[in-house]
Amino acid sequence: MTSDTRKRYEERMGPWPDLLDPLIDAGGELASAAVDYMRVPFARGHLDAKLRQFILIAVNASTTHLYEPALRIHIRNALALGATPEEIIEVYELTSVLGIHTCTMGIPVLASELADAGIKVSENLDAYRKEIKDKFLSSRGAWTPFLEQMLILDPELLEAYEQYSTVPWKRGLISPKHKELIYIAIDSQPTHLYETGLRVHIRNALKQGATCDEIIDVFALVSSVGLHSLTMGLPILQEEVGRCSE
């Protein structure tokens, strides 16, 4: 059972990682079922091999997950597939913009509460705000109601965010379609589940030529982070059981 499980893993996903050894120790059936679950998006092949590793790097490096053991595995796999350090840094850059969701969620709530409290905020755009909007539209090609609210309430932060978030787009080591698929991954991960951004990036990905099958395989890849309950929890359980038996 153990050798067959390892073989099925390595046929599709690369070298067997020590990270999964606790699943073997916990029982062959558990390890076999986990590997079969992880293999699904790899076996279908709707996403190319390097992109799959980029997506898994993004999820594990995300501020809502930060799971170093798996991050190291997927960096090694990506490098073995020919990825460059510069491409992986671009994945990090794309992933790091997740932090702006504090504002994309918070500012609309603030705007609503200001209105309910009778606090009026001018919606007229001065020359500075108009310049920021024009620059954002030029670099990103899209505008949303949230961005309008942020432009009114905090133009300085929006200007800085535009400059920061466009760095990987200007460099362009990863294609626009693949960038959008990475954004889909970080917004749909179970530790974030940010529907507003997810819808935006699904629309963008479809415009860039992504298929339904590709997007579903992003979801399948991301859903496997649920197994980290086992890869983190089982070693701790083994340690504590050993400590109790001493």
C-alpha cells in the first residue's frame, strides 16, 4: 500500500515529500485517499505543470495561510520544472496584494457607516484624484465602485497601491491569464474566501482566454490546503501521544 501510494504521487506530482510521511504512519488508507484527492487536478492536466506550482506557492505564501513546509516543497518543484527565481518573486508580488482586501472590505463598510451617521463626504474629484483615477485606468484597465470610494476617502493610499500592484504587470514574466488564475487562487483559498475579488478575477481570467476547466482546476488545487490539518496536526499528535506514554 505504501509503495503504491508513493508511486501514484510521484507519477503526477513530483518527488514524495517527507511532509506526507505522517499520513503513512497514520494508516495506509488515509494516505492513499489523500494522494488520490491531491492528484485530481494534476491528472487532468488543464493547467501546465509550472503554473500548478506557482498557484500552490501563492496559496502557501499567502498572508492568510503562511505554511512554510509546503511552500518549500512547491518552490523546489517549480525550480525543477525550470521556473526562475524572478518568476517566483513575481508570484510573491501578486500574492502580497491580498493585503489590500482590508481596504476593499473595510472602506465600503466605513462609507456606509458614515452615511448612516449623517457624516457627508464630498464626492467631487479634484485634479489630484482625477489624475490618480486616470493613471489607474491606464495601468489596470478597470475601475470598480470600491475604487471610487477609496479614491474619495484615501487617494494617497490608492496612488501607492496602484504603483505597488502594477510592478509585476510591468515586468510581465508571468502571462496576464496566469496572473489572473493566481489571483483566483488566493481569493478562493479556504483561509480567505473573498468573493468580491474572486468574481473580478474570474471575469478578468475569462477575458484573457481562461477556460472553465482551468478555473475549476485552480479550485481543486487550492482545496488541497485542507490536508494541512493532517500534515501539521498528525506530527503534533504523535509527539503528544509519545509524551503521555513516557
